[in-house]
Amino acid sequence: MPQELLTILNKAADVVSEALAAQNDWGLTRAGGAQYHHDTVADAAALAVLEGAGVGVFSEESGLHHPERSVLVVIDPVDGSTNASRGLPWWAVSLCALDQAGPVAAVVDSPRTRERYEAVRGEGAVCNGERIRPSPARSIGQSIIAFNGYPPSYLGWAQFRVLGAAALDLCYVASGALDGFADFSALSLAPWDYLGGLLVCQEAGALVEDAAGRDLVIRQPGERRCITAAGTRQLLDELLAARHQPRGRSRRK
């Protein structure tokens, strides 16, 4: 049941937070590698809860576990690992449970800002138990837009932010703190980066699409998506149109 899955996700987030609270080494696991000690600690803590609960797991850190199970939890144990390693507070534990119909429950927990976003399909989205709604902004020129990566030219935004943790960026679009989000990174985003934030956005009333129009629900390694999100259809369409403009052309306000 969706509420039972939400309970499992919350328990996993709690256990990860406890494990990281005791973590002293926030550096890389090996010279030249991309994995941090806190990534592996968080992953092990989450796996112990999720596998024990009888769900499959698709983790950034350790790959697929029990993909044959009817529910698959896609997890980024520490979304924003580099921020966490530098002592920057913008990072989160992101979990999204998928059933045959797609995302069914999600938790995005930000231990440093003490914000926990939760969503259940068809039941809305909350932050720390309070209902959230996206911004009514309709144009880029009136908006604060968060980017993953940086666009090749000025798109006409009022202000922009590049914060470094897409799951939290999307949750802030869902809550209206940010008006929109667009991915301009070279490699785009993996499912563990955005699926938790995707359901939070959808249940809050925000819109999320891939810039190429592809399905956003990914259950296997290797695929990535160019995520764009906004609180209104008008702003989303303007962001999508702006990202497809010829490289180097500046969009005026």
C-alpha cells in the first residue's frame, strides 16, 4: 500500500540520517575516484532497511538489487555529495518507490536544512507535514530559475541559482521557493537524481518534463534525462523553448 511504502521510505531516510550524523570522513574513498565515504555509508544504511522490507533497490552507489520484486525503490543516498563533502548544506537523501504504474511514494530528506518532503500518488505533497504548492510565475523574465549545469546563453531570467542537488531543486520548485528548474549539464540527470523530486512536484501541482519528450520513469542503469520543471504550463513551455534556441543567441527580457 502507498502509505506503507511511505513509512518504509521514511524509515530508510531516518537510518541514513543517523548514520551520517556519526560520520567523520566526508572525503573520497580513493584517490581520483568519484565516490565519497559518506555515499557508501548512506547506501549501506538504506539497503539494510529497504532489502529487509522486501522491495527492490536501484541505487546510484551500488546498482540494482532484487529487480524482480514488485516495488523498486530508486535512491540517491546522498544527492549533492560534493556539497556535503565541502560542508555546504544543500544535499539530501532522495527515495522514490516505483510500482507497475510508476512513482507511488517519495521522500526527499534534507538533514542540514531540516526539511523533509513527502509525496504519495494521488494524495498531494508536503514539507514537514505542511501542504506545498508551486509558484504561479508564468514567464522567465519574472522568475528565479535553478540550473543543473549552466545554459550556453542568457535566457531572460530575472535571477538564477546553481545549487548542486537536483532532488532538492525540484522540491523547491514544488514548494514555490523556486519558480523553475532546467538541466543544462553535459551528462544530464540519472533517475536517482530526479525521481523523488518528480513525484513531489507532480503531487504539489508542478510540471516536469524531459526536454526531448521521453518517458521519465527509468528502471535500468545507463539512461539519463534532461529535466525541466516549473509551477505553470506557461513557464515550462517558455523554458523548453528557450533551451532549444540556437547556441550563443541571447534572449532579451
